[in-house]
Amino acid sequence: MPELNLVLLGPPGSGKGTQGERLNEDLRLPYYATGDILRAAVRDQTELGRTAKGFMDSGDLVPDEVIVGVIAERIDSSEALDGFILDGFPRTTPQAEALDAKLEELGRSVGAVLLIDVDDGEVIRRLGGRRTCAEGGHVFHVDFNPPERDGVCDIDGSELIVRDDDKPEVIRKRLDTYHDKTEPLIDYYDQRSVLRRIQGDAPPDEVAEEIRRTLATMRLEQDEAV
Ligand code: AMP
């Protein structure tokens, strides 16, 4: 099978993480979620974490030069030779350009960008009710996926918390940042003919099915083009 370099694009709370983890299992490609990488760095109090924390807590993006290095290193690793799944990166035009430059250096390119489309109202409903396990990062939702016991993770019994960046004023800020900085990437990738739109306001199984069909169609088109 040819390599698959995949980018998941969409607003916060669009389900990129949920779908990314499924794709990671289905496609057996490494899954790099910059939000998860940065949260782990904050937890471990590394230099990266110390740099990123303030930006993250206020709903801002960490500077491009900080995050580009983190991703470039992973893409250039042996585990990513057959491809990778990126979630949360790129988020700005300079990041997309840096990704293209890095891939070009490796003789590769972005194969597909899946835009998971969800409107602002749905994002606010989803993120406002999200509860995250303090230890393992397991995710619940007060309405859509409640834990068996209020405030307690079903999986490891840890406390469930509201992530600092899931607080209402920060959600609004993250959405503004998305529209302002990340949305221009829709055009960027559309012009390069790699953008595919996925309806993100359906249940996770249906979104996963649409992604599966989209990737299968893309493969057929690529086979025909050879
Ligand atoms: P996420 O979990 O993807 O919503 O990411 C959480 C936070 O991490 C974001 O609100 C940003 O502060 C930061 N972050 C994640 N990915 C990036 C990126 N590619 N560029 C800049 N900041 C990022």
C-alpha cells in the first residue's frame, strides 16, 4: 500500500481526537495530536510544557516555531515511514508551509486533509459538557457520554475535571482563534486538491464510516491515476 500522510482539520471539539484514535487502530499509522503532546509536556513540566502552558490556558496558539520542531521530529522518525495521522497540526499557514517544506525534504507530501465540519453552536455544546480524567485523559460528556458515577472516571477511577481550556470564555477564544488562524488552511489545501469535507455533526460511528468511504474513494482515484 502507498504511504498515507493524513491531516485532520476542524474546530476544537469537532471529534478529531475520537476519529484520529480510530484511524490509528484501523490504518496502523502513528497518530500525532499536538494538543495531547503539549498537555503531556505540561504535566511532565518539561521545557516545552513550561513554554506552552500560558498560551494553552488562555486559548491562544503556542508560537509556530515551538510546535513545528515537535512535529518535524516525529514525521522524520522511522515509525512514520509508511505515513502518519496529524491532529491539531497544522493550525496556521506558516505551520502548513513548514510541514510542506519538511515533507518535500523527505520526498513526500500531504496525501489527504480531512476537514471535520461542525458549527460553533455544536462546538460550545460539546466542549462545555466535556469532562476529562485528571490522570489518564479519558474523556466523558455530561449529556452525551456520562460516567457511571458523577465526577469519577469509569476507566481508572480518577477525578474528572473541566480542562482549563474547556471553560466557557476560553472555548469562545479557541473558536475565534480557529476562525482567524486555522480556517485559511481550508483554502490552502483545497487549492492543492487534497481537501475532503466530512460532516462532523453526526454520531461518531457515522463520521467514522464517512471517513472510511472517503479514504477508500481516494485510494481508487489514486489507483486509476497510476
Ligand atoms: P487541542 O487539544 O488540539 O485543542 O489543543 C489544545 C491547545 O494546545 C490549543 O488550544 C493550543 O494552545 C495548543 N496547540 C495544539 N496544537 C497546536 C498547534 N498546532 N499550534 C499552536 N498551538 C497548538
